[in-house]
Amino acid sequence: MSRESAEKRVATLRTTLNHHNHRYYVLDDPEISDTEYDRLLRELQDLETEFKELVTPDSPTQRVGAAPLDAFNSVEHAVPMLSLDNAFGLQEVREFDQRIKRLLKTEDDIEYVVEPKIDGVAVELVYENGLFVQGSTRGNGQVGEDITRNLRTIKEIPMRLISTRAAPATRLDVRGEVYYTSSGFSALNKERAGRGEPLYANPRNTAAGSLRQLDSSITAQRPLHIFVHSFGQAAGYEFSSHWQALAVFRKWGLRVNPHIEVARSVDEVIKCCEKVVSLRDKLEYEIDGAVIKINSHDLQAQAGTRSRSPRWAIALKFEAKQATTQLLDIKIQVGRTGALTPVAIMAPVKIEGVEISRATLHNQDEIDRKDVRIGDWVVIQRAGDVIPEVVKVIESKRTGKETLFRIPEKCPECETTVVRLEGEAVHRCPNLSCPAQLKERIRHFASKGATDIEGLGVKLVDQLVASELVTTVADFYSLSKEKIAGLERMADKSAQNILTAIESSKKVDLARFLYALGIRHVGEHVARVLAGSFKTLENIKNADQEALEAVHEIGPQVAENVFQFFQEKKNVEIIELLLQRGVELQQAAEAQEQKFSGQTFVFTGGLNGYSRKDAEALVESLGGRTASSVSRNTDFVIVGENAGSKARKAAELGVTILSQAEFDEMVKSEEPPD
Ligand code: IVH
């Protein structure tokens, strides 16, 4: 090919690739297949290899990363990157509105824009005549670091702005937040743990760490995302309002968050803020508040700025999910399988309004890895429903008086020498009659997903075990009202209530019963799989490891544990006693079980009326399988509210997508699905 035609072809390819990049990464709406895209990219790469002088920094081929740097250069921001003043609570948002009205000398409602505050890393992107020329971190607000090469690897950042009727500004310093998704974060940490590398504390740090790589080919491998939310300098274009600026940014191909709204009064602002709060647990990325900005640029200018933050905006901060506190002691908790778990006892702190004074330290390896010592100041975090955990130690606060901790050699409950099996991270107490294990096994047996004996709290279990009224789970079914009422602080009526609850727990379905037995690795799901496949307890008891492993979803570890459990004479005796004392196993109805047989379901988004867990249990009770991600093996994807990428993936793979109403209909109908 001649140089001239190569030049033309290169230009065409770049325009085409930039267009498809925008469709794919910003609009989430690709027009061509990945293979087709790759083919075009390859053609461009080949031409650039042949005609090296045609390579330009904005070429789509330059997103893969460049040779490592020794250090980042400094970049001065043309307009300082300010930070935001904070409001803690909705009352302070109202006070902000009153301040604004005083400042603008008006009593009329002010129009605001309310947006999620993305918990990411602030960056500035400089576009000259539509071309991306430089990107930087916020730094101290005046001067940041030049991370242009790293930002180029983020496919959501256009190398060239799309020219519409609103031709891009001659110079635009647009600002935004680079972030990591929660799932991307977990996946990366999993990989790092596998390689024995230090883990990132949260998605924000992961994004920051990824952007600060001197070797941009590392950044290129990280799934970074961006939302733009403001700008510094904009020459050659007039925006009358923030809302308009965002709309124009979108047209130019920049990625703007979809959950941004205009609020015409402070009352509407409050409603929008509440909406943002409710989004928090549904989004694929972390947000740490809502940002409220005056919409009109004229009014923004009138309100003005302080030295570090504008007067026209405020951030309503969510309460932090992390907190700092002092670790006072480490106690050992003995679980039902004898596992010894070190638990951090801390000076109480509140996270999201919940007081926390205990956090798990998992095992000795984790304590060693994080170098946690008694007396240390630590960062703890609470995510969703999970048990709080110690994230890291604040080493700068060490005084030298901290003490190292080692898991004891003897079980703190029964003094038996603890063991650590090869390949296991946990230490265990091997004594099956250890009272601590017994209490946990009993609690588990009576828990909600198991036999569900209502009113059996921790205290009562302790009393029943201490008085030796209950020495195995079978003893529940030989308790009398008199025996229970004989316990300290136990009224007749409460004793009767417990007895009634025990009586009604006698009818239990096979899956729950299996789960209640507390076999290692047999959670609620595995128990349902086993029950569905073997139908009777006898069949499971008689199955050898091979037969167990032949069941879909049952791996060698589960198979071995189940098999071993039924080899133990004591376990079989307890089961026989349970049955003798009136426990009646209910088999799931045959017809129902078959309805979703062989079908795999994936749920995405929020469901109305039941939790994700309930929905999955429902599918499984009807013989179906559930999975957490969409693949070619998925038969149905049920799309709830605010569904994310799974729905898109389903569409791409041609998997049947159902609304919740359609799914409910399917559950009710007599016919098995096609
Ligand atoms: S506007 C002068 N909008 O929060 C106001 N900032 O704590 C410019 N941030 O430095 C920022 N989400 O990096 C704005 N929707 C959003 C934001 C946002 C996150 C960051 C931003 C800023 C920091 C202030």
C-alpha cells in the first residue's frame, strides 16, 4: 500500500474505531461484534507497524500501555481543582439551602442538580480542539501528576470528542472520577491473594493504585471506569447550566452518571438525596454520598467560592462503612466444627449507626499477614450483612507496648490439644463433645434455615447444655415442660412456648434436616441439591463417595464429608434417636420437584416481595438450578429493578430474559417451562 493510501485508511480506521469504542464503552450499545472490532484494530496496528510515522498518541492502538516511566511529571491545573464542603445529615442540606438563599438575597426556590458522589479518584482530562492531550491527578488541587498514558488505557475516555452540532470547546478541562467496580475489586484481590501479593483495602485504593502505575501496561489490564462530573476551563463554548454542561458532555462522548437529577426546591433535593442513598447497595460501584450543586452557572458565579471549596455545592456524606478503633484483646471462639476463630475485641465504635466491638480475624495466617497485635489501632469495616473485619493496622500509632498473639495450643473450652490439618488455615479442637462445639451445633440445628425452633436463644442453649438437659440434638425431643421450667428465670408460659416450638419442628423437610445436621460444607444449597437428588435419608446414608460425587454441583470435598459423617456411629445413633422421638422427614412433592429440572436461572437486580435468597430457594425447590453469573448454560435471566450488566450479557448471548411478573407466572403455572 502506498503511504498516501495508508494515511487515508489509517484516518478512516481511527474514526471508525473511535465510534465503536464510544458505542461499546460509553453507551453500552455496541453496533459490531468484538471480533469485527478486533479485526479493524488489527488492521490499524499492522498499518502503524508498517508506517511508523503515522502513529499518533490519540490512536486507538495506544490504549494498551506504553514503556514504563521513572516518575510522573507535575501538571499545573489551569483552574484549581477544589474539593467539596460536607453536610452530615439532611438537616445540614437544608441549612446549606438557607445559606445559599441568604447569599443570593432571595426567598425563591433554587434549582439544584443532585448526583451520586463517586468514591473514586479525581482526575482532570484536557481536550484541545476535541483531542485528548493530557490527563492528571488532582494532587494538591493546584498541581497534580501527569498520568496521561495511564488514562489513555481507559476505554471509556474518548481520545477525541465527538463533533456534533455543538462542536467541542477549543479547550476543555473536564473532571471526573476514575473508579473500580466492586466485583472487579474482589476479582483482583482474589488473584493477588493467589499470587501471595498484598491486597488492596477497597475499590478506591485499587483505582488509585492502578492509576499510579509507572508501567501503563499494568494499568491497561485493570478494569477502570470513569464518570465525568464537572469542568475547570472551557474555552470556546458557553454552558448556561450544570445540567446543560452534563448533557453536552454526553453528546461529546464523555461518560456521565445516569442517576443525576434536577431538583427544583430543597424539598426535591431531599427526595433526590434519599434516592441516591437507596441506590448505594444496588450499584456496581461505591458511592460515598450525594453532591448537590446549584444548577445555573450565573447563580454559581454569584455564590462564588472559598479558598478550598465552592459555596455553590455541598456533599452530603454517607456515614463511613469503616472506622478506626483500638484492639483491646483477641479471644478465641470455638465453632460447631471445632474451628478456633480469633475474634478481635475492640473499643466500641459506630459504623452506619451500628455499634461494633467485635470483628473477625479469620485465622492465624490472617493475623500474621496483617501483623495485628493486641493494643494496635486498627481500621475495621462492615460491608452489607457480613461480620465486621479488621482491614489493617495503623502502624504509625504503635507505641511498642503491643503484644503478639498466637492461637493457643489447647482448646480454651475443653483443654484438648488443638490440631491444624495439612492444607487448612484453621486450627481445630478435635473433641466432638467439647461443650463449645456442642452449643454451636445445637444452635445451628435449631436455626431458621434448619429445624427453626423459635425462641431458642443463646442464653437458653447455654443453660440447656450447662444443666446437661441437652447433650445431643436428639435430647430436644425428650424435654418436658417441667424440665425446662426448672431452669433459672424460666416461667411456665415460656417453657410451654418452647415446647410447642420444639413440637412443631418435628415435621421437617429432608433438605432442612440435612442442613441441620451440621455436616461440614453442607450449607442450605448443597443440602437442597442432595435432597433433590437422593430423595430419602436412607439413600444418602447408603451412598458411597462416588455416587455422591456423581451429583451435579457436589464436589469431592463435600462428597467426602457427607460420606464420613454417616460412617461415624455416633452420628447415625443420634439420627435414629431423632426419628424415634418423633422427627418426621417430609419429602418434597415429586411433581413439583420436576418442574424446573435441568433449567438454570440467574437473578439480577432487586426483586419485589422476596429476597434473592428466597427466590433462589424457590427455584431449587422446584428442581431448578441457580447461578450467579450469566453464561451460555443459563436458561433464564430474571431481571428485577436496577438490573445491571447481567441483563446485557443475557441479551448478547440470546438467553431468555424474564421480568419478575413473568417469572412469578411461571412458578404458578402447571406446565414446565420450554
Ligand atoms: S463536583 C468543586 N461531583 O469528590 C466541585 N465531585 O470531596 C467539583 N466527587 O474532588 C467536584 N463525585 O473528586 C463532584 N458527582 C460529583 C462527584 C465529585 C465524586 C469527588 C471529586 C471531589 C471530591 C470532593
